[in-house]
Amino acid sequence: MSDRAENCILYVFDSLRYDAVAESDTETPAMDGLSENGVSLTNAWAQATWTYASSASIFSGLYPTAHGCHQYADSLTPEMPHLADRASKADITSACFSTTYGVSPERGFEQAFDEFYHFGTDGDPTKPGLMEKLNDALLPWVEDHADDRFFVVVWAMGTHHPYLTPDDVDEPMAPVESHPDRDGTARSMQERPRTQVDTVRRHYKRAVSHSDEKLGELVDVLRDNGCYDDTEMVVTADHGEVFDEHARMEFAHPLVKSVSSLLLPADTRRRLGLFEPSAFVGHQAIFPTDELIHVPLIYKPGSDRWTDLDVDDEALVELVDLLPTVRASLGLDVPDAVQGADMTSLLTDAPKRFVHSTTRIHGGPLTFQSVGDGEFKYIRKHLATSDFSRDHVERAIQSVINYLFGSRTLLLRDDSPVSDPAVEAELRTALRKHNEDSREVSFDGLRFEVDEDTKSALEDLGYH
């Protein structure tokens, strides 16, 4: 090996919880094998609780407060840093294989890649056979480029709901509509009481294991073609998922909960996951709890750059750190505007003090921000300055209600409210500085109109 990786594959699982990899009761031999050949970073954090803002942070190395891409209609621009910038000038062939609507040409993600394969149309993200379709394109591409230098980004929706594998259906390549009689869809799981969470978790673990199997097929191709050792492999998630751990407004005043019990039927409260945890909540319109922003991050080196490092695998790292780390490993420059840092320094001699997330809910102005130090987390929610003509009326109303009747700030430790004025003041100051720093490098993203077919497809994925 040299001090520069010949190749790099960044593999992002959508909605993969940290504990699905960390705990032993989910079969993930491919990820376990990569961990054994590298390092599993136990303190990695996402920049948002759902895909649109998080994916933009991964691809740009910018926090959401700087890139401003919070909704599907917010697009990256050529002025922003990008993972694959100028890779071709270094004789590196770059490609992206995406299975989500969020990482798409429409949103500006194809810029800088030599090739972009998008399987986020025609209901693909809800098809149980999607991971097979992904590998049908990905594996031959890797074989064809095994003798070249390459950089590949893979966005795999196999761990996102609906939690169905090809064995669960008669037609794996038919879209799964969001209706309650199809067990494993978001709606069907939201209908379940908390006592049935084990069924939801069983669906999820099977989906995770199936997706890991597809990752293993990629690893086999790399080994068979003699390029595994020289290929840097990074496996992570854009965010996690909430099952029965939390509710959307669990920290609301008791009086609000009492009034809601009189006005709203119990099944409605459960389906929306409003005040009491149910069997499945998802990752929409909910506080940035650990289940959502604590993500797995496995780094399998492809060079000697990591060999002599005394790595602290518990050091704080974030998804914005992926761009500078990957580009440094490939011998590419890191744009000045990037807010992330090379993880080789963060894990050794220059640890990060704080991690940040910013999430604006789908179709509404309610925004959650968090700052954490690895032990405590301070959360603030506010209504963003917004063009309400672009917001869904229903989500705008929900945003205002949530803002008015739920807790606006929280200090959490292990996701439980605590009181520590000194820690809260320190984290509040860190959040203020983060926002100020982001304004100094902020970019104006593009907005585009979303067609009706795409809106319907997004609803099938639970984004209503």
C-alpha cells in the first residue's frame, strides 16, 4: 500500500440505526468484516434526522445551516463543494448509484460525477427488489473499472421502510403502496400499539440483514478482482429511525396531553406518534434523539494513511467530515468552504468538541437544531423564515401547533431531560457560534417545482 488510496467507495444506508450494527442480534457479516479490517467509529453523528438535509451535508461537507437544502425542492449548486469535484482531473473515474429521490439529478447531486445511476424513479425506492436492481448495475461497473482508479458513492434504500425483502412478496420489482394491509409499510407499522414493537423490529432487522448481504456481494467482487486492499471503504447511514423509544411531542406540557386525549381518538394519537410512543414513529417531525442522529460509521482503509495512527474510535465525528477525509485519502484537495475536518486528525490529536444537527420538517417551517458534546445534548426548535406559499398548509399548521404547545428548548442526557444551567449555557453558546460560522460560508441553493408524480411517490415513502 501507499499513503494514497487507489479507490474509494462511500456506501450510505438510508435509515440505518446505530444499534442495528452495534448489537449482535442483527446478522450483518459484511459490515462486521469491514469493521475487523478497519475501525468502527462509535461516536458518529448525522447532520439531520432525515435524508434531504443530511445527504446535502454528506455531499458538500457543509452543515445544513450553510447549504440550506432542507426540502426535496432545494438543490445543490455548482458553487458548493462536492465530493467528486475534479476527481477526473486526477484520473479517478467517479460514479454515483442512488436509490433515493433525495440523491438525484434534480437536486443537483449528479454534478462532478462522471456517471450517475439513479434508481429513485417509477416507485423504485419502495420496491422490495431494489437492492438487487442496485447490484445489477453496481457490481458489473466495479468489475469493468477494477484496473482503474475509481471513486463510487452508493446510496442504498434497502434499510428504509417499507421493511420488505424479495422473499416477502410475489413481485419484488412492483412498488409497495402505502396502505395498512401491507405489513411492513410505514402506515401498517404506525397502526400497531407499542406492545407490538417486536414485530416492527423483526421486519427492520430482516431488511438490514438483506441489505448487508448485498453489501457483501460488492465486497466479494472487490476481492475477486484484486482491488479490495487498495479500496478505501466507508459504510455509514444518513440518519436512523425511531420505533417505540420516543413520540413527536413527548416533552409537551401535561395539560396539552390531557386536552389532546379529549379531542383526538387514541388510534389517531398513536398513528401520528404524538405524545406516547407507539410501535413505529419513523424519522419525521421529531426531536433529534440519539436513535435518529447517532449513526454507524465503519472505515476500512485502503492506504497506509491510517496505519501508524493511534485512533480513538470513541472520538466525536460527523457526516460533514466524510468529504475532507475521503478526498484526502484519494489525494484530492479539500475546498476552503468545507466545514468538516479530516477524521485522521479528529481521531488522534485534534478532537472535536461539539456535533450539530439542523432539521426542517418536510413541507413545513418547524426547525429542530441540536448541539451535543457526547454526553449532553441541547435542542432548540424554532419556526424558520419561510415562503409559506411553498409549504404544505397542513404541515405549516402542524409546525405552529408543535412550536406553541411543545417544549421549545431541552437539555438531554441519554435522551432524558435534565437540569444543568452551566452545561446548557455552554451548549447554547456553541450553537449560537455554529450558526454564526455557517452564515459566513452560506450558499444560496436553487429551488425547483416538484411535479405531481414525484409528490405522490414521496407520499408513498411516508413524506406527507
